[in-house]
Amino acid sequence: MVTLAGEIGRQDPMVQADFSEGVANYLASVADLLCRSSDLTPEQARVQALGTVATLVGGMMLARATVQVRPDLAAEILDALPEAVMPVTPIAPNTGPGCGR
């Protein structure tokens, strides 16, 4: 995903559609995992998944773009990603009706 993200916008609509479908499926999987392993509602899990994936992909793209001339900056970006995607409040095991249960 990281490697292709910057190039897909320049491709024909069929390629863009295939890539978009893959991204949508990946986001749905992450949201489902978050929903099943937390007290998040499906809507909250979707928002968390979008933010998490966007942060990780963007961070990887920035690290790759800076590593040759600023390896220190690239390392700093990569080191910050785990903390950046962790929720502010801990995720507890789902004991409620989340995920449409």
C-alpha cells in the first residue's frame, strides 16, 4: 500500500478502482478487529481504523522520502508511529454489544 499510494492517482480508473477496493477491504478488516477487541462501536472502530492506517501509511511514505538525506528524521518518524496510533484510552476487551452483537 505504501509503495503504490503515491502512484495510483496517475493510473487509469480501473487500476484506481482495484486499489480502492483493496484499501476499503483492508480498512474494514482493521475496523472489525478493533471492534471485536474493544468497547468501540462499529462507527468508532471505523474512525480509529481510518486514522491508524492513514497515519501508518503516511509515516512510512515520509520516512522513505527522507531516509537518504536525513536518516535521523526517518528514524524519528518511524519511532513515533506506534505511539501515534495507540488510542488515548486503553482498549478493553469487548463485553458489550459492539460490532452489531
